[in-house]
Amino acid sequence: MLVKSVTTIAIFALVLNTILPAWSAEKPKELLVHRVRKAIDRGIQYLRDQEHGTGNWEGVDKTSVAWRGGWTSLAMLALLNSGVKHDDPIIERGLTYLRQIESSQTYVVALQTMVFAEVGRNEDRQRIQNHVNWLIEAMIVESGQCKGWTYTRAKSQISDNSNTQYALLGLHAGHLAGAKISRNDWLLIQDFYIRTQQPDHGWSYNPALGRFATGTTLTMTTAGLCGLLISGMELNAGREVLRGDGTASNCGLYTENKPVVNALGWISDHFRIDLPSGTFYSLYGIERAGRLSGQRFFGEHDWYREGCQYLVDTQKEEGEAGYWQKNTIHDSWPIVSTSFALLFLSKGRTPVLWTKFAWGEST
């Protein structure tokens, strides 16, 4: 009887050893959506760990010191968009820190404005308007034309499309929060982006020198597309007035549409996720371009899915937390890279409820 029992157990064990590996091999992989959620949670925890109760995420290298408040603003934007509550103690400490900074840097002023607008406290309303005024005054205007923005409010003739895109993001966020910006300023900005689009339909880093000096790039073309879309939204708000017969005046008459379509074509032709440098900065630009344009695909590329796959595969391990970093000149700061990654993962999930592009005359 004992021999029979042992034999039965041995046979059962042999069957399990044969079947279980097959079951294991057939077990479905974890869904990407679950991996994304875990990546966001681990990225949030990493940024929480880096704050150390100080209310800021400032680094000690010369880049961070030169843009005091910039890293903190970017980290707070990432946390807020990733679901951290506005009244969370870490956000309260960050707001206290940022309110003490009177920056003279375009990046910082714009990012601070975005944070204050995102939180939406009454006590920051005048501060938001002051920041918007600063950004408008910092716009380089020559012969009645906008030439973009540079690093400071100095009236330099050399602007760049990176500072310019963040100035625009700050202005847009400030306006959504109630700050006043004249229609003429939006017209200047829209004209800037239409005028500086290059013959191949992309944008370069330095609009004055054009593609022949620096070449049109993915990062600057997503920035240019977003500039067209944001200025167009601001200018077209309220322009479609309903007539008595139910039709709308000015419907379908959008002069910026052709440059937008051309820019979308450029991005579709040059799309890639992993750049030689500036990958995470680029991903944030791709997210904005996709979300603002309402496009799920750039050409054959499902931009959000491909970006998510890349980010969940490259997140670094650090206990229960996780960060992003590459050994390239623009990706080497984990706080900055992690913030950009979280902004892509969290904001890119936002569903596009309604988007309309119209060409030519309305019917």
C-alpha cells in the first residue's frame, strides 16, 4: 500500500513537472496599462524621496543653481499631473518655496506660472498675472514682429524655440487661470510660428538662423506645432458665433491649418522615441503635440503606446521607487528626466474628447 502511494505521488509530481512549465510559459505578460500605473507610482515615490522635507528639488550643479526654482517647478508639475493632491504636504512645502523666488529666467518664470495655475489658489492670482506680464515684457519684438524669447528679459536679438515654447506654455496656463493677455500678443505669437516654419515644414532651434544653421529637429517641431495650436485656440475662442439659422459664422476658416497639417506630416516622417540626447524632453513635447492636436498616431506610430513601452522598459530600480536617466548631456539629471517621463505617462492618458480640423470653406 505504501509502495503504491509513493508511486502515485511520484507520478503526480512528474505530471506537475511536465505541465507547470507549460502553464508558466503560457501565462500572459502583465498588461502595459498596469506597468504604466506602477511606473507612475514608483516615479512619484522617487520624487517624494528626493525632496527630503525641504520643499524643493534643487540640485547642486551649476545648471540647477543657475535656474533656481526650475527643477522644483518641473517636479511639482509632474507630481500634480500624476495625481498627487493639491493639499498634499509636499505640494504645500513646494508652493511656499516657489513663492519666495523672483526669477529672471524665462524657463523658471514660465514653469512657476504653470505650477501656480495648476494649483489655482486665490492667493496666487496676482502672482500669476505678474508672471504673465513678465513673460510678455520678455518677448523680443522687432519692427512689430515677435522674434521669440531667450533665457532672460534682456532684449537680445538671438532667441531660441526652446525658451519660446516654455514662455508660451506659461502664458497659456496663466490665461487659463484668469490672467489677462491681449489679443494682439496672441496674434504676434501665431505669426511668429507661421513665419519661422522652415521650407521642409519643421522648426529649428534658432529661428533667426533657420534650418541651415542647426537643422529642423523633432523637439523644435513638436514645439512649433504646439505653438500654432495654442495660439490658434486662444485666437479662435468665441469666434464661431451662431446665426439664427443654426449655422456658425467663421466656421472652418482657420488660417493656421495648413502649417499645422504640414507640421504633422513632418513629425510623422521623422518620429522616433529614443533620441541620441534629450529623449525625455522630447517625449514631453510629443505628448503635448499628440494631446493638443488630438492625434493618436503620427504616421504609423501610436505615440503614447510606444512612449509608454519605452519608459516602462527603461525605468531604473531604486527600492520601491524608480527614476529615469541616460548618460547623455540632456538626460543625465534624474529629477528632470523623471519629471518629464511622469508628465508624458500621466498627461498622455487624458482622452481626447473633441478635436476638429477644417480645410477650406465650410459647407
